[in-house]
Amino acid sequence: MKRTLLLLATLILCSSSFCQPNFIKRLQKGQPQHLVVYGTSLSSGGAGNAWMRVVSAAIQEQFGDGLIQYSLAGKGGMWSVWGVKNFEDSVIAKKPDAVFIEFGMNDAFQEYGTSVALAKLNLEYMIDRLRLYNDSCDIFLQVMNMPIGKSATFRPYLQTYYAMYREVAREKDVMLIDHYANWQAILDQGEDIFRQYVPDGLHPNKKGGEEVIAPKIVEVLNLNVKEK
């Protein structure tokens, strides 16, 4: 009973500014912050910029220009094995204040032969390395969209990898940005509607980034909460 009450109290606190990310609290004090986005083609290049530009603009609107900078440090076609190998140069060397991580989509790509267990070890390594670098660095794990068509056939167990991300977020007490339900709601309207946001069945376009991914991140960051 006591444990249940403690959990409820924690959830209530986390709906307030008490659970705001550390980098948001630093922005409130006027301290410049650097966000690093690390992952696959879903969060690098034009796809990553599509939603990070919106997120960055929302942050600047609330806290002022010049306080936020972001780097897209991932690479298309890569997975968590690559992520671990390049972590020092691609992430740590950039001295981030917050890091967004997503490799689930390509860890699930069968030709890479990355088991869920190995993907989990890689993800946990990245989290632990960030905490060793700076234990106040915010860590966000992202569960992205589902693929359809041929891209889905190459990833028959994607749900298991996404479930692992949710599990690691709980076990490691890091923040989770789970986009899956929003994408499912669009897919439920029909494949034609889904392809307006994900034309090739795998990569969200500018519309998908701006209208689906970015709003969820802004919601999780709780940008409307200001320090009293």
C-alpha cells in the first residue's frame, strides 16, 4: 500500500515542473544548452532537421534566442553497434546537455543480425557513458514510427525492440518519448493517409516531422511550464 502511494505521489510530482528536464531548468536560468540527436536516418539529415527545427523554435520562443543549439550526430543506415563505436566522437566530444537516442528501427533490421539482448546492452552502455560524462545530462530514448510495406518485412520483430526501449527507460530512469501511438492513429486511418507523412513506408517526411514527431517532443519537454 505504501509503495502504491509513493508511486502515485511520484506521478503527481512528475506532472509538474519538479520533473522538468535538467536542461530546461538551466534554460530558465539563462544558461545556453546544447542538444545532441543520435540515431538512424529517422533523426539525422533532413528528417532530423524537420522536427528538431520545430523543437528548437519552440524552446527559443519560450526562453529567448541564442540559448539553444542542436547537433544531428547520427547517420542513415546505422544501428546501435555503430552507435557505440562512434559514441565518443559523435556524442561525448560535443559536450551535450541533453541527448536524444533512437536506434530501434535499424537494430530490428534482420540483415544486421543484432539481437534484442545486444541492442539492449548497447543502449545501456550509451546511457551509462553519458552519466559518467555528466550525471545531469538529460537522456531521452525515442520510440519512433512503424514501417509498412517492404520495409516492415525486413523488421518482423520491431515491436520487441521498441518494447525493450520502453523497458530500459524504466530500468535506467531516463525519459521516454514514445511516438508509436500517434503513428498508429494515423495508420489506422489507412495506408494512403499514412503515406502522406511517411511516403516510402519508413522515413517520415517534413510533414511527419513537423506535425507528428515535433509536437510529441514539445509535449514531453513540458515547454509550457515556467518556473514560478
